[in-house]
Amino acid sequence: MNNWNGKPYYSFDYMLKERFSGKVYKVALNGGMTCPNRDGTLGNRGCIFCSAGGSGDFAGDKQDTITTQIEKQAARLREKRNASSFIAYFQAYTNTYAPVEYLRHIFTEALSHPDVVALSIGTRPDCLGEDILNLLEELNQKKPVWVELGLQTIHEKTAAYIRRGYPLSCFEKAVKELRKRNLEVIVHTILGLPEETKEDILETMHYLNHRNIQGIKLQLLHVLKNTDLAKDYLDGKFSVYTMEEYINLVIDCLEHLSPEIVIHRLTGDGPKDLLLAPTWSSAKKTVLNTLHHECKIRGAYQGKQYKED
């Protein structure tokens, strides 16, 4: 078992301290973009689980400049946590869905901030043209650039239900192109999507073990108000996990994941004014403390059941 500063998994926090020799905090930014799943290119309603904020409910105000967004959030973190180093995280909507000249402007502005140590960009695999890939490669020479891809699942039936809008082959091509340019890849997955079994979810983990990714987010399915997912939930078409069920599943996922993959998230925060279910997920500290306790009792840790093919 690896020693990740007492945690049973290779945590994002541990990686940041290794790489930057101290605590680093994310500031969530809004680049003012939309998404092909919203502007009519692929659809108008977005992914079935996505709020009107495009998964950027905690991001800055798009009316502010990128520098102002960074400064507003950094000021709060400096006061509350004595923070001094930040990751500029472009979170809202699809953050490569714009002309490359515009992307160059906002990404360069973020990286130019003296307290920003890295850039993290949330996007879709089908929104990474060669001109954008080359821009990211260029920026990666200045400070680390990480690309966060919303995969959610490898199963095409579920992907169609959630209106993901691209095939698995598109994801594979994107990862290959990003890694060819030495850009680190973080993959978003959702645990608890309707009709997916534990075996289905573990298949997604096994698949990702062999895709040359550097990080993963294990996101609990949140049912948010005013989404199409909320309608299906209220109509009784599926149920959500209890905390005990979710913790058992996360431990299974961790045990099957390669110990080389950084765990960027284990649960997630749903906006309290939008969260319909599961309401227990709002107590994030309780969830994580319970998870760590259960891992200790079971002797569970990341990679325990991982086998290299």
C-alpha cells in the first residue's frame, strides 16, 4: 500500500503538495461560453443532469474579467484559509467551445496572474480542434495545463439517456491527442446514473485504467431542480443511493483503480438551493470522514484489487 499522507488513496490534495510544495486552491471561472448541447448544434436542453449554470454553479460572474473573477475568489480564500497559490479552473459549460483567439486571450490572462500556478479546463472531447490542442500545448510550456473531460460513463445506452452527444471513440481520440501533446487528462465520471449497476460502473473504472489518464473525478449523481433528470426522479423512474450504498461503491471503485491515477473528487457539492436528492450529500465532511473510517476498518485502499493487464 502506498503512503498518501495517511489517506487510502492518491488524493488531489496530496498531489498538489507534492508538485507545488504547499496548499493550492481552485478558483472556479466562467469564460462566458455555452455548449453544443445547448446552442442547437447537438441539442437545446443540455445533458439531462446539467443545471442552467452548466455545471458552473460555483463559478465566477461572466460579466467580470477573468482577472477580477480570480481576485474576488482569491480574496475570500486568502482571508479564510491563508491561501496564496491558486488553480484557474474554467468550470462553467464547455470551455473550449469558442474561437481560438478568444481562448488564447482568456487562458493567457488567467495564467498571467502571479498567484496562479496551473490552468484546469473543463470541456467536451468533441470540442478540441487541432488549433485549440496546439494552443493548449503552447500554454502548457508556461504553466501546467490540465484538461478535464466529461465522460460520465463508457456505456452507450446510458450516454444516450443522459444526452452526452458523442461516442466513446471521440473520447479515445481526444485523450490520445492531448497526451501526444503532454497535456494531463482528468476524467469526470458519474456514479449512480439510472439503470447502471455496480458492474457497469466498475467496467468504466477498468476501462479508464488503460486510457493513459492522470486524474479522475468520482461524482455522485445529483438530482438538481429544473432538470430533465429531476422530472424522471420525481416520476419514480429511478432512485438515488443512500450514503452507505455510495460509500460501498466508492470503496469498490478505489480498490479497482490504478494507484497512479490521482483522485480529484470522491463525492461533489450540489448547490443547496438546487439539490433535490440525495440531500445527505450536502454534508460533504461527514461523507468523507465516514469513507476514510470505512476504508480503515476494511483495510481498503486505492489499487488493492488493481491488476495490470
